[in-house]
Amino acid sequence: MNFRSGLPMAAGLFCVLSTSFAQAADAALIEAAKKDGSVTWYTTQIVNQIAAPIADAFEKKYGVKVNYVRADNNEVILRLNSEAKAGKVQGDVFDGTVATSLIRDGLVLQWQPDSVKAMPKDYQDPQGYWVATNLYVHTPGINTALVPKGQEPKTHQDFLDPKWKGKMVWAARQASSAAPGFIGSVFADMGEEKGKAFLRELAKQNVAALGVSARQVLDQVIAGEYSIALNIFNNHATISAEQGAPSAWLPINPGLAVFSIAAITKNGPHQNAAKLLLDYLVSEEGQKIYSAANYISVHPNVPPKDPSLRPDGAKFKAIFVQPDEVEAKVAEWWKVYQEIFR
């Protein structure tokens, strides 16, 4: 399979990039946004972890209210499509890992803040429709009370150990953070032929399939329902561990890295406030909120709070899938899931 593995290059750019981001949004845009009064953000981000803190900080800074609506990526796409067909777009800004179909259908405004000029090219849409806000890295996660230290799986093959039979779980959804993303990392590790042979053996391990988000899968593992989650957001495991939960992620090579991207809807009711919010999301101030919440920031001047979360291309590697590839790749891997595990 052909992947665009831009992550090591982009990670290196974080070390050498010296161009500064714009220090503040344009005064005219700020004034226009204040006249809008509010902005509606359709977000795939976890509300209490990142959406609410960003909304609160933005409101305090600019006096513009943020109405955020939490939904999964597919739900966001369906909602925006429905609003467009009804001729009444409600969402102003949206985020997620996929925007290809919305762009194709003419539902996304072609606009980026000036600050993206300082970002690595992989972190912005060359056509000007979206900009990355944070990096997602998908890896397995464990309950540290149920998986003894030193006995954690270190390679994909280790998941075939009989002791893990009936003790593993993943989300059975068409998403990079669910079963398809794990399948993609297996193919990157072994190739498609050997990867499918491995997956057929894995199917004998009775992996539990839940129709929920990756965050909810990890919560089930933390609760002790299962020992191992095969595919989660690695930063979620770190967030839970900091709160005292028996949670850790496994740096099994390769992980799967994708961007959370944000964009503005075309014909949304608060275009100026939307532009100001998008500018804030990728500003140094906004990115510090991502980092403080243990999200993997994309601003060159804002390193992750936990640097180990970001693949270094040496000890911990990842296959990077660009936003314009995610939809097709996930659909491809989902077919493999249905073929082998259903």
C-alpha cells in the first residue's frame, strides 16, 4: 500500500522553523467578529478536555460567544450536508480528520489565516480550505493494573499470545481511531498479504467490537472490562494517567498519525467570527491550550507537553496519512475488517 509518510519531515521542521506566526488577528476582523456576536463550532474534540477550554479562552479574549456542538466526524459531515440541502447552514467552523467530500460538494469556504504561512506545508491545505490544529497518533492502550509491567505487547505479533484472548477491544466503526486504523498500521508493518494472515489469526482472539468512540473504548479498558484497547488516541491515555487512572499507551511501530483539521463552512451565518476562531485555534495562544491539555500541538513554537506522544521517526515511528487520503484509506481498511472480523 502507498502511504505518504510526511511525519518525520514535518517533525524535523519543528526544530528548524524560525518564522514567527502573526502575533494577533487583524483589528478589522476582530471588530467584525464582535458584531457577529457568536460562532458555532462543530467539533469532534472531547469537550471537557479541549473544546470547552478553548471556547472559554476565546470568549474572554474577544467577547465572542462560542457555541460548540460535539459530534463524531461522520456526524459532522452529515449535519453540514443536511443543513446545506435545507438552505440553512448553522455551523460556522468544523473540525475532524476528513473534509474531502465537503470540499468537493462546495460546502467549505476557501480561507486560511495568514499565520499558516509559517506552518510546515503538510499542516495546511495547498488549496486553502483547511489548516491542521493538532496531530492525532493512534496506538494500542492498556490497563496498567491488568497488564503487568514488562509483559506489555511490544509488536503486533504479541497480540496473538493466547493470554490476551477475550481481553482485547476496539471500536467497530469506519474511522481511523477504530478497527480500520489498526488494520492500516498492520499493513504498514507487514504488507497486505502477511497483514491479512495476521488479522485472520487475530480474529481467533475474540476481540470485542464496540460501536462507540475510541475515548469510550479506552474508558472501558480503564474500568477493567478489558486489558487492551487495540486502537486509541495515545494522548487520551496520557490524560487519563495524569488523573490517576491505570492507563498507558504502547509505542508499537508503526503507529498511525493523522491530523485534526479545521475549516469554515461556506454560507455560515457568522463568517467573521468563524475566521477569528480559526485564527485563534492555530495561534500560539490557542496552541498552548492544546499542549496544556496533552494534545499534540502543531505550532512550531509550542511543543507537546509530553514530547513522547509525537513520533520521533526513530524510537517511535508512525505512518502519516494526509487528510485528503484518510477517507479512501479508512474505507479500504473497513472492507478488510468486514471481510475478516464479521
